[in-house]
Amino acid sequence: MPVSPISSTPFPALEPVRPVPAGPVSASFSDVLAGAIRDVDNFGRAADQTVNRFLSGESEELHTAALAVQRAELAFDLFLQARNKVVQAYQEIMRMQV
């Protein structure tokens, strides 16, 4: 029985990486925080849309949905760890004696 070749499937398009500015950054902490929250929320919404398209039988494939969900989970975990470090630094500063 002959084995048929595996057809190449295109990889899902990843979001483009935003370039890091070379000069000094003048964004405030609240702007950076709001941007990070917005990015994590966008990853979550994209994962939800991808899973919904997969479940409804549209053109999404299982691996695309799994990658989108994993990407959203990693973004949330990274944000959570960054938040924990900021809270830990704040608590350390508050323990310092003046």
C-alpha cells in the first residue's frame, strides 16, 4: 500500500512584533500598564474568536486554535508575573526605613 505525501499546510499568521524605539521613551507608567493590559486582552479576544470559528466549523484548524489559546495563556502569565514583581518591589520600598 503506497504512502501518500503530506501536503504542506501554511502556518498561522502571527501578530507582527512592534519595533522597540531606539531613543528615550517618554511614556508614563500608566501608559505602559494600559498598553500591556490592552495587549493581553487582545490576545484573549483573538483566542476566543479563533476557538469560536473552529467550533462553528469555519476555516480554522485545530492547531491554529490551540496556538491562539496558548499564546493568550502565555501573555496572561507573563503579565501576571510582571504584576507580581511590581507589587513585590512596592512592598520592599514600603518596608525601607527613611
